Amino acid sequence: MRRSVLPRCRTGRVLPRVGSSAATSQDRLAIDTREDRGSYVVILRLRLTRRIRVGRLGVVSFLDGWHLYAGSAMACLSARIGRHLRRRKKLHWHIDYLRERADEVAAFPMPSSRRRECELAGALAKIFPAGPQGFGCSDCACPTHLYHSADDPRRLRAFHLLLERFRAEPPITFTQGRRPGLRRE
């Protein structure tokens, strides 16, 4: 099969055809590459309070409960979300260190041609207490892109209204012991 006829992500990564044995669940999410950009919220659950080394931030304390992370990908949004759902990977972003220890994770994609990550973080700040200073925001002036909730945010009306405001798609979930995939709630 010629590689040039396969769909490509904007970064140039060749994506296998849907239905081929080489296509992974993350690849299936990323087939429409022209529209595959926007922002997202990843929610991660920690069953216990933990101290985690987070890159240059050093050792950070995370309360048990739910952590909400605002991010964006202006190319290959679905691939970025797929990466955040995976536990095993090279640790690069602050969220990778937290994901490594999370018991559950779900992602809410918000396709858009505009970068709305900071606007989304500001909206989360109006609902939830802020997480560690500087988490996930080394490329902007926001105080943090991570927020905390003692309760599952998916059960809170204010969170649902936020998702509606940003036109989120149904969540992509991953639970411990299962591989990430196209399972939508």
C-alpha cells in the first residue's frame, strides 16, 4: 500500500485506513484531519491523595477526587486526546505525570478552529478550585489549567452547562484495566 494515499494528520503522521488491521482506536478518531483541532477537558480520578513528581514543577500534592485539565491541540486533536487516555508513554506534558497515577480518565473534545484553552480554563475556575500553580500553563499567562472537584464533575449541572457552552462532544473514556477506545458514554 502506498503511504501517500493514506490520510495524514497535520503533523504529517500517516494514519491507517479505518477498518485496516493497522488502525488503532486513536487513529480511527483522527481520520478527518482538516477539522481535527480544538480544545478539550480531561478529567482524571485519584482514589487517594498523592504526591507526584511533575517535571520541572517538582513534587506536587494532589488531593483525592477528580482533576479537570483544560488543553488544546490545533492539529491532531483526537491523537492528543488518545495520548492523554494512554497510561504508558514518554512523559512530556504536566498532565502525563498525573495521568500515570490516575485510576479513571475521560476526555471531552471541543472541536474548534480557535484556540480556546485559556478561555476554557477560566470557565473551569468559576466552578472548581484551582489546582497547582503553573500546572499545564507554561505557554500562557494563566495561573493553572488544572482544577479539582471532590465529586464527579460529570454529575454537576454547572459542568454540563460549561460543556454545552463550549459545544463539547460526548466523552471518550478509559477505566483502569481497559484499553482506551471509541467507547462513548
